[in-house]
Amino acid sequence: MLLGRVAIVTGAGGGIGKAVAMRLHRAGARVAVCDLDRKEGMKVAQMLQDDGGISAFVHTDTMREESIKSMVAEVGTRFGRVDILVNNAAAFVFGHLGQEGHGSGTGTDRTIDSQDWDRVLKTNIVGYAKCIEHVVPWMRRNPLTDVVYENDQGEGVSTIHAGCRGSIINMASVSSFIAQPEFVPYNTTKAGIAVLTKCTAMDLAPFKIRVNAVSPGTVDTKGSYNHMRLIGLDIEEGKRMFGDATLLRRQCAPEEVANGVAFLASDQSSFMTGANIVMDGGQTI
């Protein structure tokens, strides 16, 4: 499905990013594992190599444009091309705009200082935008993928050229479009990612570069466990409570999100751009 293509996955040292890296590898891609955490990122890259894949770890701080620029240049130079970008790195910053201590009384009942805003905006918005900015020149060099449909509906054959030069997938969230208590910074940036996806899809369409998003609901990751602890739940209690909020009565596995990402990265989604796939077990219908 992705044989010979080169994928950059940010935040690939654990959770959803790790699952995405493995899924793209198993679809045939060469994967650049990009993360701030050297130890965990190198473990994932080694895991892909042990599974027979071609992979490299690239230390990346998505809060710093120079780090992003260097990462993209290293990946492009090492592999000769960039076909797929998965913007997945995230800063989980919670809080509200009221007076601290007058909310839930839990770990999310806190005001948001300037450093909080700086970290969450630079990582979740500016970092995504800068990754896109720096991969686009590499993607524009790519030939169109070989996807041609011969369609005959009784009025002659239509030849539809459906190839693209690159696919960008942004990790949004159901937090993009719902309110959650004491989640102001996180939800604000996730909403921004959803709009960033639409705007860049429009701007990059003339170059045959597709841009889409995935919006997971509750996912069984360390980030979810941290949220549970902040609001005073033990992990097992949190898994039950978070899962019970969905129609399917469970949390999502990271691999399920990775399946959606692989679909958007591939030519199976060739007529999709500017879309946002919601994967939330029916929680927000």
C-alpha cells in the first residue's frame, strides 16, 4: 500500500505515534521516527528495524523551527524524498480562565500562565504548521502516484488521474469541536489544527498534496492515564469511566487510530483532502 514511500511521524516515541510508525512500516513505508525523547524514539526505530523495516530516529523538538527544518532536511537527504507527514507531537496542557481552586478541585483546576500558552501553541499549532511548511518543497518534487481509473458509465470512457505528490495527516481530536471541563488550552489548539487542516488542504491542492486530519476520542495511552490521575481517578476506574462515555463502551486502541492514518496516507483515500475522520466510538454523535 505504501511500498517505497517515506513517512515522517512526529511524536513517534510512544502512544498513537508509535502505533502509526509501526502501521506505516507494515504498509511498506520507510519511517522517520521523530521525537523529543531520544530514548523512547530510538527504541521505536529499533523496533521497526527488528521487524524488517527501514527506519531512522531523528531527534526533533517541534517547538523549535530550526529543529524541524533540520529534521526534514535530514530525512529528505537520507531517504531521497518525503511522501507522508504525520503531525502527531502534542503538548497536553489543561486549565481554565477562572480563579484557580474554584473549579473541580482536581489537577486540571488551574489557571493558565503565559508559559503554558507558549508551550501548547508552539507545539500543537506552530509546530504542525512549520512541519508542513518544510515538507512541502520535498513533496512538490515527487512524481504523481500512479493511480488512474478508467470509468465507463455508458457515455464513453472517462480517464481519471487520481495520483498525488504527498499526503499530510494532522492529529486533531474530538477536543477540536466539543467543550470539556478545564481543557481550555488543549481544546483551543486542537480546534486550530482542524482549521489548519482545511486551509492547507485548499492551499496545497494545486500541487496535488492532500491534507487531512484524524480526530480520536478517548485512546488507551499514557496521555489518557495522566488525565485520569489529574482528575483523581485510578487507571482502571478511569478506563471504565472514559470507555463508558462511548457507544462502544471502551477506549480506542492506538492501533485503531493508526489504521485511519494509514488509510489517509495511502492512495485508497485519493479523493479525500480537507477531511477530518472522527474515531470516537460514537461518543460525539
